[in-house]
Amino acid sequence: MRSPDELTEVFRSSGRKMTAQRQCIFRALEGNVSHPSAEAVYESARAEMATISLKTVYQTLYELAELGEVAALDLGTGTVRFDPNVDTTHHHLVCRSCGKVRDLNVAFDELAVPPGKSQGYEVRSAEVVFRGLCDECRAGDADETDDRRRRERKTADA
């Protein structure tokens, strides 16, 4: 993703008004690999600028998407996520438990719609989403399983 200063120039050169709120949002996105929701960006920006509005965050994120500076993703997590990694082709890993999203930098060169199956679509790109449990949720899942087994043993011993 471009730096906040570069994004400021992109906005200005596209005729968009540059504000302190937008610059704050750009800073909140910088280096963020979590594919944040608008609400997460809002919370981060609000820590710096208490008067920023959620509407401004949404509007700015969608303008960034329109300019090709972020990708707006619907990954089935219940909310649109914003991916600042638009420079490289990549796919995504999504945790079914906590909703964490991470980039998967791998190419699937042979991925294509089989001949005769495109149903009239002109396919221009493909996205692969792998779903499972992240390391933190797997650890929590293992802890819950261990607790349940201990309770079952106690009940059986009683």
C-alpha cells in the first residue's frame, strides 16, 4: 500500500478534497495486514482523532477502493474487509472461528473455469479463499476439548 503522503497525492490528483480525517484514516491503514473492517479502521483512527465519524471512514475506504488503492472484500465474515495489498496477486486464509484474514501469497496458475462451464461469463480473475482455524483458535479449541474431557472423566468417576 502507498504511504499516507502518497495517498494524499492520489486523492488530490483525482480531484478529491483532502482532509485531516482522511489523512488519519490513511495512517490507520498503513502497515495494517489484518484486512480491517471499516469499524476496525474507525476505532484505530478514533484513537488519534476522537471527532472522526464512521461515515467518513466508510466513504474514504470506498473511495480508496474506487481508486484501486485498497480492495473491498466480502469473504463471508459478515462484514466487508479492506485489503491494502493491491500490488500483488494473492489469495486469502480466513478463520472460521474469529474471522481473522491473512494473505496467502501463492499463485494458482492453472486455476480456470473449465471449457464450456462459464455460463456466458467472461472470466477475468479468480479468488481463492481457504477457511479453517487460525493458530490462536486452534489452541483455544484444544483447551476447550481438554476441559470437556476432564469434566467427562470427573462425571464418570463420580
